[in-house]
Amino acid sequence: MKKLIITILICSFSFAGFSQSSSIGITAGLHSLRLSEDGFSANSEGFYIGLFSDISINETLDFHPELHYANIEDTSLLIAPLLLKYKITDKFNLQGGPQIDYFLEDTGNEFDSFGLSLALGAGYNITEKFIIQARYGIGITNRWNGELKVGSFQAGIGYRFN
């Protein structure tokens, strides 16, 4: 599974070099996890830092892969949103697509380290270089004995290099 994730991410960021119109940048911000099972839920907050790319498909649509490292209460994750970004205006966009997450610590046999979410969010271009964005990841896969779901919220700022 790790090899599949790494392959997808390398391919995603490689496309940026071949695209007519692409940019690469860094992003960081708040990351909140929500664990829920049978009416019980718990939230934990931490931070994330990572890379993103905007690969233009046409005037209103970009492919927007990201790779984040997140740390939440001594728990580390790799998060890979693979989003489509629909540009409503030059400044405002909506984002959606699959998001892969992987807990880096040993989670034992009962908890699945790998998860898949549906990520939905929005972004705003403050300038050509600075962006803000927020999204929520709705856990699709069950993580523990088929009953635990993991949701996530991210809000952060980014900087485009080109």
C-alpha cells in the first residue's frame, strides 16, 4: 500500500513539470481529526505542513495534488489529497476529490493505518503567490473492527513559488 501511495504522489507531482501551466508551493496550517464510532466522537487538533501543485487542465479546472505531514497529539500522519479545483472566479475556487491518509505509528492489528476520505473544500487566492484554503475530509473507509471512521478538517495558508 505504501508503494502505491508513493507512486501516485510521484506521478502527480511529475505532471507539474510537463504541464503548460502549473505551479508548485508549500502549505501549512491547522489539522483536526475526528474519530467517530456508534454515536461517540472525539476531536484532536495539531498542525500540518506540506507541498502542493496546481496543474491546469483548462481555464476553470486544475488538478491539485498535495502531500502533507501532520502531527496531532504525538500521532503522525501522511495525507495526500488528490483534488480537482474548480475556479469560480480568478480568486475563489471549490475543491473536491479523494484524500488518502496513512498513520505513521504502529497502530496494531485492530486499527487500519490506511484510510480513504472524500475531501471537499474551498480556496481563495489572496495574491498570485499567497493562498488560503480549508477543507473537510469525510472518512469513507472503516478503520477499526469495521466501525471506526476518521474525518479531518484542515485550514491553512500556502505560498506558490511560480
